[in-house]
Amino acid sequence: MGGGGQLTEPGESGSRRAGGVYTWEEVQSHCNRNDQWLVIDRKVYDITHWAKGHPGGHRVISHYAGEDATEAFTAFHPNLKFVQKFLKPLLIGELAATEPSQDRNKNAAIIQDFYTLRAQAESEGLFKAQPLFFCLHLGHILLLEALAWLIIWLWGTSWTLTFLCSIMLATAQAGWLQHDFGHLSVFKKSSWNHMLHKFVIGHLKGASANWWNHRHFQHHAKPNIFSKDPDVNMLHIFVVGATQPVEYGIKKIKYMPYHHQHQYFLLVGPPLLIPVYFHIQIIRTMISRRDWVDLAWSMSYYLRYLCCYVPLYGLFGSLALISFVRFLESHWFVWVTQMNHLPMDIDHEKHHDWLTMQLQATCNIEKSSFNDWFSGHLNFQIEHHLFPTMPRHNYHLVAPLVHALCEKHGIPYQVKTMWQGLVDVIRSLKNSGDLWLDAYLHK
């Protein structure tokens, strides 16, 4: 699961041979770091050794150890027949005939209806990308970057033109396009998506494709679940949801004045995530993993940028310019991504089916031309999480089908205005901070 990176042939999965018959209780007992089984379409696989070489990262597949991973496996892989050959050497048996196909709290009726919905979306061609859409998007990014430099080169480095240049560079938003390639939602051939992903996130953004894959696919596999979704790992700076604040409060944990987190979020969240935290994490990850290919792509960005702007601003001025651009991008990124997730349910693992899990962790923002552009179509966060390989220009087409399915099963399908989504980020942080303070003082 995870879909990122290049596939390599799996090694031997162990001494067990295919043919065993297992119960869910047996499968669930193999969920440790050095002993991991999972189930796909009632087949039981030993992924203990394969997880280390999994293209999407070992964590994302390990999050499903001891579970039924059928829905996640289907969601992440656009070519199921191709990846089946990597599963075959890992096969150790199947579920006993008396065992249900679903484990724990997963609803069989919801799973079947969602499977039918996915099949309908596929039959209607909603997983087929429009090449012109993505070509125009890439073209407008390159055009904005070229115009930003040309303005400074032709008319000078005044404060006004420098600010205009910064706005244009930030507005290019190559981050949304790398997201498309990273999810394998543009080309039929995964290798083409991987190649363009490295170009866009590496050469146009200065980041790492593999770092993004390994982090982002965990978020999709287990959204808003502590210890599994890195996006809710707040490093003790924030407490989120309704469970964590109470746990921290009862244990008298006070790394920060959490009852004021909705205020200091504005100082340490949007301004610093990309320029500081992500930047340090990306460089450290590429070096520690010896990911020299991604490092080369990343360095090509900085080499190109410095060659273009050092003659105009000097070294210090160029670094100040890129820092300001990152500052603007970070605000944009944080607000867009958090308005869909932070106000939603954030808790420990509950082992829900795919549809229920994703709908509890995501919400949508109303469709409009501005909202679509501003969020890179991630205002359709529900549809994106349910179908991560679907091209984003088709989200609005599948949305009515998803809404109808949620109504049938009584699953809340939240759609907010952009303003409400942004305000709810602050409101949710304040509510969590208040829960912490109450538990800290009185429990």
C-alpha cells in the first residue's frame, strides 16, 4: 500500500507456505514490529520482511498489520493486477470459511456498497485523467515563475516589485501539482507519475518525493489516528481532538500552555511549518536515508534559484526572498490542509471500515471556482481521501454519489463555507485547550 516509489521484487516472507487456514484472532495476534500479517480479499499475507522494502514506506503498510487491508490496498494502487505479483510470494493462507470477510468494527454492508460505488465510478471513467488539465497547470506554474524573474530582471529590485515577485512565486503553488503526481492520478503508467513527481516536488519545490510519499500515505491510510497519522503528531506543541487533551490533562502534562494554543498557533503554525519544520525534516530524511536521487533533485532547485536571483539580489537578498516566499506558502498550505482535518474527529485507532474512517476525519469546503483553485481541489477532501488515485478534476462528479451513500448509512457528510472551515481550525484548538485545562485542574 502507499503507491510511492519504485517497486522491487519481494524476498522470502518466511518459512510458512501458502495453504494455511486462519481465524481473525490468529491474524490479529501478528501485529508486532517483527511479526506482521494482514488480509487482502480473504487471503492472508506475511509482510514482516516485505514491509521494510515497501515502496510507500514501511510504516504505512505496518499500520494495517493484524487487519483487513483490502480497502486500503484497492484505494492506493491504480493497477491491482500489476501489484498482485508482489503479493504472491507473501501468501501464507486464507481466512477460514467460517470467518467473516471483515474484521472488528468494519460494517459489511457499508463495505459492499462502497465497493459498488467505486465500480460505478470506474465504469463512468472517473479515474481517467484529462492530460490537458495537468499540462495547463504545469504550464501556468512555469509561466508564473518565469514572469516573476523577468519582472525583477527588467524593472529592478524595488520593494514593490520584490513583493509582486514573491506573490507570483507563492501563487504558482506547485505543491498541488506534485500532490497529483504523488498520488499516481495523472498517468496510467506509475513510472511516469513517479518521474514527474520528482521533477515537480524536487526541481520546482526543492523537496523530496520519497519523504512526501512516506509521510503523506500514512495520513491517507489512517487519517487523524494518533501514532499512525504523522499530521496529528504535534510534538507536544498542541493537543488536538477530544481525547488527547484529557489524557494530557489527567497526566498533568504541560509542555505548553495549551489553553492558549488557539492564540500561539498563529505564531508557530502557519508561519513556521514549511520554512522551518518541513525544511529541516526533508534535509535530515534525505541524508539519513541516503536518498541521493531526491537530494540531487532538491539541490537542482536551489542551484537554479540562486543562479537566477543572486545576480539580482546578492546571496543574502536571495535567501531573504525565498524565505519570504516559503513564509507565504506555509500560511496557504496550513490553512488549506487543516480546515479539512483539524476540526474533525482525532482519536486512537477504532478499526472502522474505509468509508466511516475517512468521513470521520475529513470534511469538504463548498465548491466554487475560487475554492477549487485556492485549495487545489482539496476542498473535496472527502472524495480525495476515499479515492486518492482519482484525478482531482473529477471529484465534483463523484461527490453526489458519495453523499447519497453516506445518507443511506447515516454517516455525516460535512460541507462548510471556506470562512467556516478556517474559523473552525481556531475553534477546535480552543475547545481542545479548554478540555486540557479542565482535566489538568480538576481530574
